[in-house]
Amino acid sequence: MSGREGPESAASLNARGMDLTAGERYEEAIAAFDRALDLEPGNAGLRYNRGEAYRRAGRSAEAQADLEAVLAVEGESADLFLALGLVAYEADDFDLASSRYERALVLRSDYPEAWNDLGVVEFRRGEYAKARKDFEKAVSLDPGYAEAWLNLADSYSELGLDGERRAALAKGRSLGARGEDEE
């Protein structure tokens, strides 16, 4: 069913890997990225994409190795530190996750996803006032960021700010997010 002429290219394998990752077929995606990297071993974009597939497959050590290899080649970027923060967070290394999100924010202070993810770490640590400020920053930068609105509602709840919680929850739901049920 291939129907293709000639050998696979790194670009076509990358596109296939991205499609497989989006379809939650992570091991197949990793195999496609492996084949692409065989063709273009120095391609940092391929390594980044494979790192994301590893992360989603729950293979945090391999994800971290790929992302750190990209960091060594490409240098610092906010997106890369956000990805490294996600790997650390999913490994329950909140100190490392925080430092990676904070580095992303040094590189790009207007990065709502990094503000949101830093808030999630602080929320998990029970630092609800800090989390609130981070979620508020995320939604001020991107008022359409539904997940951040729900996270903000959760922090308001923990802080006993019921009116604010209801407003944030309603805003998140109006943007299509699903969250806790209203009383």
C-alpha cells in the first residue's frame, strides 16, 4: 500500500512520526523518527520530535536525553526549556521542573504555557498563592487559554475565593474546557 517511489526521506518520516504521535501511536512514531535520524543524524528538529514522542510514551529518560542533545546543538530556547520542564514534571521532579519553567520565562517572559506549567508545579506543592499569580499571568497573556482558567479556578478554590473561582471556572468552560462541576 506504500505507492511511493524511491526511498523514504527524513522529511516524510518526520511527518509520519508527527502524525503517529498525534494519533497516540508513540512507539511507531519513535520508530519513524529513528529511521529519519538514521538518514539525518544531526537534525535537531527530528531529535526534538522524537523526544516529545518518548515523553508522551512515558519514557522520560529517553525524552530528556533527546531534548538535552537538542539543547547542546541548538542552544537555549523557551520552547526547549518548557519541554524539559514537562519531562521533569512527569517524573515528579518538581524542583527541576520549576527551574526549567523559570528558565523558559527568563528567555520569554510572555510565554503563557510556561506560566501555567510553573503554576501547576506550585499548586502541586501546595503554594496556592504563587500558583494563583502564575495562572493569572498566563490568562492575562492569553485570555483564550482554557486550561489556565481552570487551573486558576482551582487555586482560587484552595484560597477560599469562591466568587473568583466561579468566574474563572465559567470562563474556562466558555472556552470549551471541562472542569469540576459547579455546585
